[in-house]
Amino acid sequence: MELVPVTTVTDAGEANLVRGVLEQAGIDAQVSGTGSEDVFITPTTNPFHILVPEDEADRARDVLAQYDTTPEDAEDDE
């Protein structure tokens, strides 16, 4: 099955966070890019592409859209 990108980030920590959000939703996700996703979580100008199976791409984008609005909404409630 072909993997397709659903989002791109420039921070290794954020890439791992996004992958974790997708995996919590039951979507197999991988990080690809010119950076590395290992021990050192440092900002970089090299993009990290978040890849998912093609048949899960729409659902993954929906999950990420919900995630993008959740932190701001939670802060407003406090």
C-alpha cells in the first residue's frame, strides 16, 4: 500500500507528536524527511513529512484538524 503525506512540520518533536496523535487514533503513521526522528529533539529547517496509508489519508487529516483546534480551545476554558 502506498504511503502519502498528510502534513509537514519542521520540528522533530512536533513530528513525533503528530505521529503519536495519529497512532492513538488507530492510523499507522511514519515520519520521513531530511531530518532524523531519533534521540535529539531540536528545531530544524528541514521538513519532516508525516506519511500514512493512502486509504487512511482523509481520516488522518480529519484527526489532525481536530487536534490543531483542541489545545487552543482547552486554554481558553481555563
